[in-house]
Amino acid sequence: MKKYYHIIQVLKRMADIQLQIQNVVKLANAANIKLADIKITLLQTGNSYKKQIGEDIYSIMNDL
């Protein structure tokens, strides 16, 4: 009887560990998505500033 109890306890611990791993994977995926969104925003902002700087330089050159 003790043997079965021990096996059941080990199986429960394994199931708990599997659930914890699944939760960690979900959190990691959420973090990756947020980082990708931040990267996209930074890249888009960088392109906007490049265009704005180009327009500013053109405007200054015309003024000179």
C-alpha cells in the first residue's frame, strides 16, 4: 500500500511540475510578444525620425 501511495505522490509532483513549466512557457511567450512589439515600435520610430531629419536638412539647405 505504501508503494502505491509513494507512486501516486511522485505522479502528483510530476503533474505539478508540468503545470509550472507550462505557466513559465506562457509567461515567456507573453514577454517575447511584448519585446517584439517594443522592437517594432522602436524601428518604426527610427524610420520616422530618419524621414523627419531628411526633410529638416532639405528645408535648411533651401533656406541657405
